[in-house]
Amino acid sequence: AFGNEIYARNFRRMREGFRDFYGREGDLPTVQMQICHHSLPAYNTVANGEAWSSMRTLQARMAHTDSELVTVATIDLDRDDCIHLSSASQKKVGVRAANAMYHLLTGEGMGQPELLDVTECPHNYNESFGSVCVRFQNVMGALSSLGVPSGFGMRERGVMEKPSMEKIQRIELAGDRAILHTEYTPQELRTKEIWYGWGNEAYCNITDKADRSILAFGPVSIEQAEYEGDN
């Protein structure tokens, strides 16, 4: 939490400095990149995964409270080494950032894909089990993935452990929704929290038709779309 506070404060000061330098009144339109994944072995712990994830959540929340700030996802992109994005990935980020800034300045195009709500829904074939519908807004076309949709995990609410795919049978993409079909009962699901892109080595591959990834997020409880991470 302390590191997040420092980041938020310094980021705000940086924007204010640029604004003053250019003599601009009001807030400075800004696009920031949500931090990606890494595989540095010294930091491969649950505590570090939690800290890394809480920073992503902070970056997403900052854009919710600032109409002149957009956060762009990188969680689906490839790296050249243990922590740095590849050249091809940086080109993709550049396109995403340019489109985000264009929408921010002109209102044209479409805003970033964002979490809308997380709700319980009927299982596709077994009424004893429950499914979770994760719905997004600003999706261009429909959500899709190269290969099996990946990146979601669940854990007991309020317990600091790595979220798991355990008892998630499959992830179905349907338009602006990702549906997690599980072998949890509806009662069990209500004790869980949902994550997308938790931790250092998260593998996420869900994008929309415009090749824009959904942001990493969590923790989010079912029937609730408010972030519960650190401010």
C-alpha cells in the first residue's frame, strides 16, 4: 500500500510538472500503461504477486477517478527477457496508446475495454454448479483469444494466496462477456473473489476485435464490480 501511495503521488506530480511546463490550464490528458508480467525468480512469491497485482488495480482505479487519464493494458503481451516487453509488443502498445489518446482528446473511436460487473449466472449443463459472468464495456466487436481463453483465477475472499483455476471447468467468451463455468455450488461461489492477471507470471490472452486487451483486475466479488484492492 505504501508503494502504491508513492506511485500515485509522484505520478500526479509528474503530470502537474508537464502541465505547468507547457502552460496548460486544467488537467493534462495522459495515457499510462498498466504494468506487465515478469519472471524474475527472486520476486516469485505470493507477497510480491499480491503487490504487483495491487499496483495494476491502482492504475485501473486511477483512470476511473480522472476523466483526463486512460490506463492501457499490457498483460497479454510478450517479453524479450524476464521483464521487458519485446519490440513487437511495444509497437502494439504504441497503437493502443495512440488510439486511447485520440479518443481522450476527440471523443471519437471507443474507450478502453473496462470491467462492468461480475454476476452469478446459471451453469451451462448442471444446476448443482454455478457459473460467473464477467461483463465488460467498450468492447469492439467481441472478446476472443488465441487458443484457450486464459488469465482468470479465483480464491477465497480476503485470503492472500495465489488465485487458482481449480474447479473452473472452462472459460467461455460470448460477446462482451467472459463466462467462468465452475464446479462450485452457487453458495460456494459467493465466498470467492475473481482476478484477471494476478501476479508476476500471469498468462492472459483475451482481447477484442481491435486487439485491445482487457485490463488486469482484482479482487472483485461476485455481484459486485468495485475494486477491493489497495488505493
